[in-house]
Amino acid sequence: MTSTAFTSPAPDTASALRFITCGSVDDGKSTLIGRLLVDSKSVLQDQLAGVQRSGETDLALLTDGLSAEREQGITIDVAYRYFATPTRKFIIGDAPGHEQYTRNMVTAASSADAAVVLVDATKLDWRSPDLALLPQTRRHSLLVHLLRVPSLVFAVNKLDAVEDPALAFAHIQTALERFAAAADIRVAATVPVSALKGWNVVSPHEGWCGYRGPSLLQWLEGLPGTPADTALPMALPVQWVEKFSSSADTSQGRRVFWGRLGAGHLQVGQSVQIFPSGQTALVAQVLDHARRPGDVSAGHSAGVVLDREVDVSRGDWILAASVAAPVADDDFDALEAAPVGRRDLTATVAWMDDEPLVPGRVYLALHGHRWVKAKVRRVVHHLDIHTLAEEPAANLQANAIGVVELALQEPLPLRAFSEARIQGALILVDTASHKTAAAALAH
């Protein structure tokens, strides 16, 4: 078996990396995070003492904190942990692998900069060059791809428990590459690891499995953060309206509209239009999260003071005037081309409710901070995670991925999710149970 050499990525010290671990149940996700925390010296001695079982350290207990998780030996909810190396800070989300808790994994992935998908070598027919991957490995990888998580790393775990780790890694790596190519998923790296023994997790285990390259942590240190949509026209979903302030130096006696800028740049003198009212105004002042005057770019919180009083409430959008032109309801050609004012949309849906999605059902859709009713017109198709084929479907079952057509009760300032994360994302909520039913990504 020939060795493969890699060049270690240059550490990115500019920002913290928010990443999740995902994959099938019992693939060793919690153990891997425990190993990262212990070997990077981010765990106190009293914490280690609290995760002892029969004289052995159970690394998974460092993240599996719920009593139900410890009793069943599985991860149920997403657990976040923080640690740092000399070159970078990290926020880890330990996502559950069980199919029943896919909704929790989607929640964690929606805000991640990277995803580490674990693959358990002992569960696969590693002797076969044409081995089949586990369904959750494929499902989680597809969800990470759909949610536009910038970087995906495959970590092939438990290779220390197979007879021929080099052969196993070669066959599994080939299967992962074949799947990623078919699904058009860009993979940053595929790394052989042993979370239990710590091989290739923090420090490289030179030459093991024919792999000569950076450890998993070294790869993570060099991965980029999520780029903000700064090149798009400005879009601010209003989260909170601050009433008139007596402090003239921060609000000029007018209301301040606060939110996290979804796209573009916000600056004084900018011409804006309020959605859905259509009123226009000029930006008189911009405040950052600490109430300091100054320009704000996408991804950061901002407060906006307008040059005149307009009707703005929580759930409204403040948009760059150049992209906020109102669209007539009967102007279907303009409605199709306009970036705002869409009542009808086609969306890729990750269905997370136990009850199937069926045409005719009405859900609540949350876009930014605005709630509207959404009716399912039809299910276009669902994705077969085994063959990656788009197959006709009358409904979407739990944990399915598919494409649906939705009719909205009110127009929303939607853009395609492929170009705008904030303006292109919605969640669907069941009107009766108030459960989150789906993540919807606009086309």
C-alpha cells in the first residue's frame, strides 16, 4: 500500500472555527470530541475524574451530559464545548447520529463553519473495494452539503480495531470519494483516526494506514470560516425596535431598528426601502453591537436610525432600495425575476417531523423574524440517499430530503439559498403541535 503525502494547511488565526461532528450512531463522535479536549489540555483534572467508569476514562461522557444519554450510551441533544490551541479557538457541536434526532443535527449544522463526518470502519465491509456506506453517513453528508457548510472532513474511525487498517482505510476512502463525486460534495480531507487511542486526532501518527499528512486537529486549524454574503445588496431582518431614546448621541431622538445584517454593507446615507410596506428612507446613523457609530457588514449585529419616521416592526426587512422595487401581484414575469415579493417558491426541504409532509397541509414559515402561513402545493421529488436519484413522491417521510412547491400567504423577500444564506432559508413549523417540521432552502 503506497503512502499519500499531504501539506499541512496554514493555521487560520483570524477567527474561531465552529464545527460539528456527525455521522451514524456509535461511530465515536463523542469520544472524538473528548479526545480533542483531553489531548489539547482543555479539560480540568476534576472533570476527568468525573467521567471515570470502572477505573477507565470514558471520553464520551465529557459531552454526553444528559442522564438519558448516559443511560442509553447515545447522543440525543447537541452539546457545545469550547477549546483553544495556540493558533486558534474552536466551538464544537456534538451532533446526534441516531436517525430519530436528525433535526438536532440539522440545527447544529445550520450555523457551522465545518463538519467532521465520522465513519466507523468496523461497521463496513472494509475488505471489499466496492463497500457500501451507512445511510446516516450519506444523509448527514448530504445535509451538510445542502446547508452550505463550507468545509467537510471525513474522519475514518476505529481503524485500530480492524485486522488490516491500511487496506480498510484505502477501501473506505475510495468509497467516500466515489460518493462525494456523485453528490457533488467538496471534501477538504479524509483522515484515518483512532479516537480511543488518540492516533491522528491531535498529533500525527506518522505513516499509519499509509497516510502521511496533518492530524485532524491540524486540518481544523487551517479550515476557513463561513464567508459572509457581503457582495449582495444590503438586507437587514429587523429583530427588535428600540423606542425613542433620550440619548441624542446614539439615536438622534429616533427609533433604532436592530438586527443581524444578513447581506451586504450598511452605511450612513444609504437609500433603503422597508419590506413589506415599501416606504423609503435614508440611513441617518449606523450603530454596531456596542452602540458605536460606524459601517457594519454582513454577519454582524447593527442598529439603524433612519432620517425620518417610517412604520417598521419586528419581522420587517430593511433592504437596499435598488433591490426593493414592489412587484404587482398579477405581474408574474416580474415576480419570477424579482429578488423580493415572492409568494410562490420551490424549495429543497429536509423533513424532520414524524408526521409526513403531504400536499395541502398548511404550516407556519419563519423567514428572518417574519412569520407567514405556507401551504404545500406539491412534492416535486424526494432524494434517494442510497442512489442519489431524484424519485417522484406523493409525500416526504421523516428524515427525507426532497423538493416541494410552497404557496405563501404573504410575499417574502426571498433569494435563492445558493447565493444568500439568510434570505434563502426558512423553517416550517407545525401549526398544531408547534414542532419544527423542516428546514426549507429556497431555489
